[in-house]
Amino acid sequence: LMYLDHLASTPLDPAVLEEMLPWMGVAAAGNPHAAGHRRGWRAAEAIERARGDVAALIGARAGEILFMSGATEANALALLGGVPEGWPVLCSAVEHPSVLACVGELARRGHATETLPVDAAGRVDPDAVRIDGPALVSVMAANNEVGTIQPVADLARRCRERGGLFHTDAVQALSTGLLDVAAMGIDLASLSGHKLYGPMGIGALYVRQGVAVRPLLFGGGQQGGQRPGTLPTALCVGLGAACRIARERGAADAARLRELRERLFAVLADGVPGLRRNSPSAEGMGLAGCLHVAVPGLDAADRLLDLPELALSTGSACSSGEGGPSHVLLAMGRSVEDAFGSIRIGLGRFTTAEEVDRAGALLVEALQRGS
Ligand code: PLP
């Protein structure tokens, strides 16, 4: 099976697994919050090292990182816990459902909310952020369906000028690119382990020093009470290792993936009449490993079931279960037909050129067969 669904989830890097394993055996038993013995202290040390590695990837300080169960929780804490009483809340039309649903909940709780439109490439125009006073603005760093990279530094500046707070769901941007939260003026940022070759079930929220979040959970006071609960040592260590590796090789991975992506696109464009690209092609506008295309007349969900050798996606993992057309493609002005006739290919760190060539040939054959 060729795994080409890296925007849904990345495989665990074997080097990350190796660092995690010692924290999973009998010898690693010990609560990292246990004050009374060496086992607990050692686990706590490992977790704090990992916190430092997470912080280093995004230009933050260790004390600004809270470990979470994943980005869904990080987005919830940033939005539900981060918004001050009575502030308006703005987000883009192409956010992940875990952000959109929180903004919906804030509307039910009485906040004024606004959805920022995107252009045909899926980008938010910073000039469209029209706020007179403080607001919480949430725009993702990169989109999980079409890979569009957002101008987060400009958006954060707009927001700051009005005394507001800027949150970014940075989940998709971190395996191949760097986000510098300090330089970009970001107040809150969400991360997820299984999108950067780390483990599933762990993520983090960056909370800029001085920004207050109200906890969603209550308990033993761990992580300053902002996110209580016993931390999973092995998962925290894994997230830290994944962040350290992303920092070391993210730029090189991106350059290689961009080449593979263009190689695959050339094959598809050549072999499939009428194929159109939904993911941005301009340098710096889209994620290096993401290729999203629309094929006229295709009902992607049906046709791709015939390709058992390929794991790729006809939508995002999070909305494809619902069966509707992608809200991202519709917000970009695509037709419902295009939204159903699109496929998303996510290349990753371990994807080889041979796999790309083989996948290209298989896809061309399958797509020609039906059109
Ligand atoms: N945000 C984006 C952009 C995503 O792609 C995902 C993926 O699932 C999430 C949030 C949710 O992350 P998690 O699976 O860690 O809850």
C-alpha cells in the first residue's frame, strides 16, 4: 500500500518511536507529577525537555507550551478558554471543524461571530479583517485539504493593532515549515503530534506569556492548572522528538516534497484531460506535500475505492464521514460537482520517487477509465 494521505495523519518516525520506547516499559513506571521519588523526577525531566523542544520549533519559550491530547483540544482551549467576555470572534471559512464548531459554540454563548471569506486560492485577505476594537481572530497557518498557506503574520498584526488576540491552528504547517510565533506576533497556536511524524493522542497549545486562558478541565493542578491531568510521559517525549526532528530537517523535507509534488502533477496533468489544480502552485503559497486536483466528471469517492494500492483521500478525514461537499472548496468558489470530483494527495517524509511514479501511473489509468 502506498500511503499518500499525510495531511490526514503522518506515520510515526522510527527515530521518534525509539525515543519513546524507554518510557513505555515496566522500568518507566512513575507519575511525572509524583514529588517523592526518582522515577517521577526522571519522567518530569524528560517531559520538560520535550516542552523545550516543542517551544524551540515555533520560537516560543518552554513556559508558554501546554501539552494537550491533540489539536482538537488545543483549539477548544484557545477559543473557548482564550476569548475574553463579550469579545467578537472571527475565523476563516476554511478552518478545520474543530475551530468552526468552537466558534459556533461561542455564538450560542452570545459572542458576535464573523466568518472571513477566502479567494479562489483559499487565502484570507488581511484587509478583510475589519474590526474597530479587540477581537479574537483565528486563522489556520495552512489548510488541511488544499494546503493553502495563510498570511498569518499580517493577520496577527491587524489583530494586535486593535488590541485583540490572534490564534492560529498551525497543525499542518509544522512538519515542513517554521512558524516563529514571537516574530509573527501570534498569541495562541495549536499543534498536533500525528501531523508531524510524532504520536497520535498528543498535541500542544502555545499561549504567549501574559495571555490568560480559562481552563476547560479541573483537577490536580498540573501544568499550572491551565490543563490539569497526568501527562503521558512517552507521548510528550515523542512530541518533543518529532519537533526537534522537524526543526532539523523540515526545510530539506519541504524542498524534496515540492519536487515530488510537481513531478506527480506533471504526470496527472498530462494524462488526465481537463484536470485542474485546487491546491496553490505558486512558491510559498501551498504546503510542499499537498496536491489537490479536480477531475471533470469524477465521483472521487466511488472511483478511488477501486484502487486498493493507494491510500489517499477524497476529502478531509474529518469531514468525509459526513458525506457533504467540502466546505473548503465551496468557500474557494468551486462548484459542488468539483467538490465531489476532487482528490487530495498528501506526500510525506518517507514517500519515494518510485512511489510517486507508480501512483501517478495508477491514477492516470483509473481516471482515464472513468472519464
Ligand atoms: N486542525 C487541523 C488543521 C487538522 O488538520 C487536524 C487534523 O485532524 C486537527 C486540527 C485536529 O487535530 P487532532 O487530530 O490532533 O485533534
